[in-house]
Amino acid sequence: MDDESNHNLLKRLEEMEDRVALLERNQELAANAHRRAFVRRFGLRPPMWTFEQHPPRPLELASFPPAPQLAANAPRIAIVTPSFNHARYLDATIGSILGQAYPGLHYHVQDGASVDGSIDILKKRGDSISWRSEPDSGQSHAINLGFSGTDSDIMAYLNSDDLLLPGTLAYVANFFQARPDIDIVYGHRIFIDRDGMEIGRAVLPAHHGTTLRYADYIPQETMFWRRRVWQAVGPLDANFHYALDWDFILRAQEKGFKFARLPRFLACFRVHDQQKTAATYAVGVREMRTLRLRSLGFAPTQTEIRRAIAPYVVRQMAYHWSYRLGLVRY
């Protein structure tokens, strides 16, 4: 069999895997239709994976805690925003980062040769940001390009449709200075719609490494890590297009780096119709299966995954409702 025949065979096998993954997903959805309806009706679905929790309402930024006073010799922070044809959201993302007024910030936008007006937005920012616009092979590649040559103590990336909440950088910097034993942090998240209106919140319990091997519950837009993590496990694997952050997180956990969930809302995740959705779901299923097989040594069924993460989900719901009822505040 020649190389072209091998290539065609592998492509057909991959297409078959994608169709099987979608079929399994559809069967799962159909089999659980009544259970899901009950869960939605009585508010029992895990809020961390429920984006639209209530009708859109204004995001009241003034209601969040102010930025804390920075400690002396605040750590340097490097943030990269990968972007491609996201002109509608890009300026708000940039503004949420520059609005932090963090003194030791290096902020870079890595644009994938957009043709929708993104370049004009970047040019208008002048020297307040670093940016490049050039073709790339995907989100992971763009982030790696963005971090190339940077020198900082703390690193993070924020997608071009998400937002940082006020005071996040100062809060994260102070935590890292106070806790030299912690390597990676993340926090609570807010869901916003395409117009920037709030549609939900997710309050998370303490970090749980075993659950993380079965499901990625860490809100990527809230995550920051020390440079030593990147030096040990980075860069991002450009072969991943859907589960790139989970791959990075699992590699960090396997290396023994320590995680902490911070008791604060740190960022907003934007929900809109241009995201990776059904069109790339099969790719996501395949990548998540690969990561579970690598981390666990086997590919668990959906039932096994639900059973494994159930204790964490119960805790998450308890935290969520404690917050909703005003028993705890962040």
C-alpha cells in the first residue's frame, strides 16, 4: 500500500471515529432526555457547566471588590491573547487587561492574520500593547508564538472574547507572593453573552486533582501560573485544538505542581455563536479521550466519568447555592 493510500485510509478511519463520537453523544443525549429535563427544572445541573442561568442583565463591575494594594516588588506578569477575526470582542478584551493598570505587565496580542478590522483596533492601541499579525496553525501555536521571547514571573492567556475582572492581576500577584508553594491558580467565573450582559456565575470548591483527571473543570480564563511551570511542561501542544488547556493542566499536575482555587471572581467567559461548538465537538471528544487514556490508563465510559466526578459536582453545587443564598460572599 503506497503512502497516498495509507493517508486516505487514516483519513477515513478518523472520519469514522468522528461519526461514532457524535453518534455516541446523540445517544447519550436521547437516553438522558428525561433526566436532563428534571435537572433543568429543579436547578440541579452543575452550574459550572450551565452558561445561561438567568436572563441577561448588566454586569455591575462596581459591585466587585476593588484592586488590593500591591506588595513591594510585585511580580512581572505576561499575558497573551490569541485572536482571529474577533474584532467585535477584541477591544473589550484588551481594555479589561490594560484597565488593571498593573505596573509590571507585558501584554501581547497574537493575531492570526485577521481580515475583519482587528488590525485597525490593534493599531489604535499604539504602544500600550505588543502585537503581531501573521498566519498560524491554530490557537495553541498562536499562544506559543505570543509567549516566545517573553520574560516574566507569572504567565496567563486570555482569549479574545473573554474579560478580566477589575483587580484580578493585583490579587493574583499578591497571592503568589504570599504563597511561594503554589504554582497554578484559578478562580470563580462569570458567564456573559455576546453583548457583555451577565447570564450566570460559577462558584467552585477547592481544587481536586483526582476529579481533574476525568473532567476539566478549571476556568481557563481565570488561570495563572508561574514561569517554572511553563519551563517544565510548556509550550502548549499544537496538536490539540479543543482540549489544549486541559492537556497543559494535566501535564503540570503530573509533574507535581501545586494548584489553588482562589476565593474570588477573576474573569468572564463569553458565550456566543462563533465559539467551538457542534462543528468541532467530534474533535473535542477525540482529544478528551486521548487525555483520559493518558492520565488514567484507560478510556472511561460516560457513566464511569459521571460517577468519578459526582463528589466534586455535589460540592460545586453546594458552593453555588451557598453563594446564591448569600451564605458566602466573594
